[in-house]
Amino acid sequence: MKFPVRTAAVSFLAVFSILITLNPLLSGSQKQLPSYYQKIKDLTARIEPEIVAIRRDIHAHPELAFQEYRTAGIVADYFQKLGLEVRTGIGGTGVLGVLKGGLPGPVLAMRGDMDALAITEETDLPFASREKIMVNGKETGLMHACGHDIHTSLLLGVAAVLSQIKNQVPGTILFVAQPAEEWGDGADKMLRDGVFRNYRPEAIFAFHVDDTLKAGYVHYVPGYSGANCDTFFLTIHSEGCHGAAPDQCVDPILVGSQVVLALQAMISREINVHDHTVITVGYFHAGTATNIIPDKAELRATIRSYGDEQRARLKEKITRTIAGICQSHGASYDLNYQFGTPSLYNHPELLKAILPSVERVLGGKDRLIEDRPEMGGEDFSYFAREIPAVMLGLGVVPPHLEKTSVHSPTFIADEQAIGLGIRLMSCLLMDYASQPAGRRVKDFKK
Ligand SMILES: [Zn+2]
Ligand SMILES: [Zn+2]
């Protein structure tokens, strides 16, 4: 369709002025962006190839929890070259890099985890892992199937960018390279080993790759976003007897089956519908033959919930239910109930304070997605119990895929997310550190 030139020019101007009015990023606020936004963008573009190369190297050489010696070495060397104060061997293989800014301001922290998984990689990436380890006497592969290679690289990237503008950085930024997230206790070990002994951050931030969003998108969850990951190990004992004479002994399979069903009924009848709870008995082993009632049944379960009160309540209810069922059958049992990784709480006020920065870097609200909480575990929660914390989900689904799955041998991440993640975290830290103390979230323990 052809328009007379003048009409086209007029409508273009009209549309342009409407756009300017509607989109604050195109109007005044673009000019109001702090000068470091452009600087961070330029610096990120400059270091991105190097950081991507490091990511590929880490990806090709994955290491299991608490064995991240090579990775920790790369991190420590890199921090040292940047001129950061460096501490190593924290909580095993953890590394802390301290960047002291040239302006007065708070202590803030960024965390990246370093460990990989015992999974044999099945991607055809040129830097796919070929590493092997023995697990329970069986050879298996090792793979960065949860994106921790990207998290570690982002840590280096942000440290590199902010080091280059350190005279403009308010306060101190801590870069925390953490071991053993997959085992759920690397963060706890670092805290116990005094990672924040000399510098206590008043807020801590982290990314986790998001395997449902394309690169260029970020998700966030206000409040609880990861569950308490608790466990029980239950053994139901019997003397064992002939399958044709079941009155002669306790049947531990029957008792165990009733435990499984009673726990599901307990969730539907005893737990408030708003109190997210999952109990999965994922392990139920008993018996050797069709005609033998075995002398024991072993059950193991994962119990997922949010908050300390709910986990304590569940422990009490599960213990009572198991005791009642076993007692009614005259069965003896051993129950070992363990609290694991606590639930992850994204501090809502801190989140509110930093989301405008994320939005500015993403270039608008439509790339920032509020998500629902999940019942998965993430040991960043140990930091979040000590210090106001926020974890953001960084989209990594490559353009040619609908989705990709973490913890799968075919997990692939779009490296476009790396540059974006570096810019996001750098701007976020700079913006938040620049806020006056009264507008920052108060530390729980101060
Ligand atoms: Zn994982
Ligand atoms: Zn992970």
C-alpha cells in the first residue's frame, strides 16, 4: 500500500510522539539512566568473549560437590588478577573476592555456585564434558547440567566489569563462589566457616538459570520460592514368616503401604490448602520372593514445605502417623527424620527495590516475569536466612528449542544470557549500593 509522502511523515510523527508519551524508557528516563549503565554495557561487550571462553572451559571440566578445586582455582586466579582481596578454601572449596569501591556505601554480595552433577553429557556441544567419575562402583559422566558453570562465569564477569569502574562503586561488593549447591550444604558450610567474618553484606543476590524462559527474559518470585527439603528414613521390622501363614508375623509391606497412603491423606485432611506441602515416598524396598513375608520394609521420603513452622508441624504429624500405624499393627520401627536445606525466601522489599534496575536493563516490563513458587530446593536459602536475599531466574532456553531441562543429559544453555546477566547484576548492584541507607532494606541481624 502506498501513502502520499506527507501523510506518512505526519503519521510517523504522531506514532513517535505517542510512543514517547507511553514509554518512559523512550522519554525522559532514558536520559536519566545513570552514566554507568552505558559504561557497564560497553565493558560487558568487551569482556563477554573472555567470560564465554571461561564458561566453556568450566563446562568441559565439571567437578562434583566439594571437589571444585580446578574451578575454585580459576575463580581465585581471576579475582586476583582483577586486584580483588581473595580468600580461598572457605567451607571446603569456596572462594570469596572482595571489591572495595571508591565511594562510601554498603557491603553487598553476589553468589555463584560451582558444582556439577554425576550425569553423562549427551549434547553435541564442542565443549561438552568428557569427564568420568566412579559413583557406587559404577563409572558415570560429570556434567554442568544445572547451569552452575554459567553462575560461576557471571560472578567473574560482574567482578571484572565493576573492577573497571571501581572508583564509581559505592561501598564493597563481595563475590561468593560457593561449592556443593547440589548437595544442599555448600552455602551452610561457607557461613559456618566465616565467609562473612570480615565483611557482612546487608543484601545478597544470585541468579539461577531458568530452563523455561528464553535468553533475554528474567523471572522472579516474591517471598518463598524454594522449599524446605526434609527427609525421613523409615525401617519397619518384622520377624518374617511364610506368605501362606500371614498371621504368624507382622507384614511390613502392608504396614509400609498404609504409611504411604496415610501420609497422602494427612496432606489433604490435616494441612491447610494454602500451606504448600509435598510428601513423596520415593523409595520403598522390601521382600525377595512371592511367598515370603520379609523381615523388614524400608521407606524413604522427601518432605517439601515452606517456613520453619510448617516443617516442624509436618515432622510432628508424620512422626505421629507412622507411630500410630505401626503400633496398630504391633510393628516395631526405626524412624530417622532429617531437616535438610531450608526453604528459600526472596525478601519482598528487597525484590521491589531492585526490580526497576532489572526492568531498565531488560528494556521493559514484558521481559520480566513474576513466577509461582516451586517446591524444589536451593541452598542459597542459607544465605537468605542470614541476610535479605533475592534470587532471579535467568532465561537460557536457546532460540531453536521450546524448552531445555536442568539435571538432564541434554541440557543446553543459550550463552546470550551471559552478557545480559553480567549487565543486569552489575547495574542492580550499582543502583542498590547508590541508594541512601534509609531506602535500603534493613539487615535482619542489625
Ligand atoms: Zn541443580
Ligand atoms: Zn542449580
